[in-house]
Amino acid sequence: MPDTALSVLVDALNRPVHFPKLDQTGSLFIAEPPTPFVPPRFETEEGDRAVLEKEIILIEASAATGKSTLARQLSAQLEIPILDLAKVPVSAGSLHALLADLEAADKSEPIAAFHEGRIPVIVDALDEGRLLSNETGIEQFLGSSVELLQRDRRVTSRPKLVLLGRFESIELARQQFERTAPGVKHVTANVEFYDKEGARQLIHAYAKAAARPGSHYLEHPDLAEDFITTFFDAIEAALGLSAGELWHDGRGKVFAGYAPLLAAVGSILAVIDDFTTVARNLKANRGREAWGVVEAVLYEILCREQDKLRDRMRDQCESSLPNAVYDVEEQLALLAQHIESKPLEGAGRVRLSASDMGKYRAMVQIYLPHHPFLRRHEFGDAVLGANAVSRAVYHGGTISRERLISLSRQWRQSAPTGPRSR
């Protein structure tokens, strides 16, 4: 799937002729431009604008690859309204109601303008929406949205809806559209992890935003570049990859192109006052120290997932939530149980009232299949799988012999082997 410049997507979308009301505190809004912003890798099956000239554009990606950042950049650049499903509950008819409440910049009626492709709407956070609105609410929202599209078929080659979500959520949406509205054309694009050039740009963007005048970073750009190279070499060694493989290997792209990690490296880069010493230490221990960075990335992903689910739990529970609710240990145990098709009982450490436990279990059932560690009911990577399986066994869980053998074989190919000669 070839890379497509983000400008192709921008060119395919029309600037709206209707906008959210200035005093509106609710559902649709025009985003402020994200700062800093470096375009993520955007891929479609073809590299030209024509492939995006469909009524629905589905944008799928893993966690923390920049989906929401991309959504906000598009909104700010083109003044396209966003519907954030992580914050706004939806159900049948929600899209029609939201469009009807827009203010006109011309004499057109908003629903008619939508059918003409002159009010594209960005729908962000399809995954989190399944927690807030539940599966039924999301299915009703998607179903009624395509029903709205089917009411007027005069214009069918302009994007009207742009939906962003993780792979599983986008796949469910795509299946629903194909089942209920085969005549409404859609196209799927991917937001990928940052590549070699994009990763460097994002590190520098965050470093420049945080650096003070006269900082070592601003005064010694060549040393900063060398430090970034050393950092990526260390990640490569930690993953057991040969020299030059980092940006061509699937695991390498996941860890080296992970946006939160790159942002953190940039922020740290801005305050280092001795690149030479830090780089020397990283080179001397690159396999071991960089493996700690890889583990930190995994931990960050799990913490982000916990925060999202706990935010929804707090809205529904009267009592305070214990720290064990969907924490790292709980998620890893649940993931191992999920891929083995066993009851989702977790690590057995969560203590809630019967009512709250029922709500928790229901949320887990909805949200866990969309976990960033998973891809089509399997672990997306041996490193991710080994972490989950090891914790599950520690907590008394059982894993099939076949899966253990498979993960063991993959792990031997990716486990850290210490510093390598180059």
C-alpha cells in the first residue's frame, strides 16, 4: 500500500459552507491546530486523489499513531466540524440532528449541503465511542448515518463522512456499511507509525517547542542529530535486529515510530546539556538500556488504555475505583484470556460491588477486542504476546501448548541479545 501525501486527502475534502454555532458548547466543533504537528504516514491503495472521492473515508490505525491529531489538523486547516465520539454519546439520528443545527455561511440548507459534499464531517474516536454509547448506540448511529446518505444520491463522488478508529472498529463499521448500504461507496486508508524521516521530524518539533534560548540543543544541531541516530541504533539492537533493519521491520516501526515515545525523546533532547556523554552511555549499553525504552513504550500504551476505560467507569459508578481496575496486570491477564477464548476474569485483583463489577465486565467485553496489542483476535507481535502470556501464567492462568511454542519461536527471533558489533 503506497504512501499518499496528506495533501491528497486535504484536496479531496471540501471546505464547509455551514459551521457550528460560535456559542455552541456541544457536539460538533472546529478544532484548534495541534502544536507541534508533523504529518503521520497516510496510506491508501492508490496514490491519487480519485481513490478518495468516495462518500465515506475510513481511516484506521493502531493506538497512538496520530489519528486524533490528524483529525484536528484537518478540522483546523479546512474548518471541517469534528464529532468526538469519546465525548459525545450518539444513537439513531444523531448525525441528522447535529447537521440541522449548523449555521449557514450561505443561503443553502445544511442537510442539502451535506448531500452535496459541502459539509464533510469528521467522526473521531470510534473505539472510545463504543464505551460511551455502547455497541447498540454506535451501530444505530452508523446505520442511521448511511440511511441519511441514501436519501439523496445526486452527488456520490465527494467525501461526506471521515471516520477514524482502530483496525477492529473500522472493520466493524466497514462490514455494517457493506451489509446495509452497498450502494454507498467507501474507501479505507491507514495512518501508519512514523517512518525514519517523520520520526526525526517529530522529535525535532517537540525539542524546538521545549528548548530555551541558548540551549545545548539549539547551539549544537549536529550533535543533536548524532544523538538521535544513536538512540535509534539502540532501539534496533534492543529488538535484536541487524544494522539497517529498524525501519523495514514491523516490530521496529512499532517502537521507533511510536508518537508518544518520539514526543518524549524530543522533550528530553531539549534539556540535555551534554549530548556526548549521554550518547556514549547509550552506545555502551544500547541493547540493555534501549530495551528499557521498549518496555516503557509497552507500559505507556497500557496506561493509556487504562485511563480511557476508567474515565468511562467513573461516570457510571458512585464509589471510587480501586487502582487495579484495568491496570497493567489486569489488561495482560485479560488479553491472554481473550486470545484463548476463555472467560474474561482478569487477574482476580479487582474488587467492586456486584453492580459495578457488572458494568466493568460489560465495558471490558466491548473494549478489549480493540486493544492495540491485538490484531484480529491474535497478538500483533511476539513481544506484546510474550508480555501478556508471562503475566497470565504468573497469575495462575493456562495457555495452550501450541501458542506457547509459537510465541517462544517468535521471541527468540526478537529478544534482546545485548550490544552487537557493527
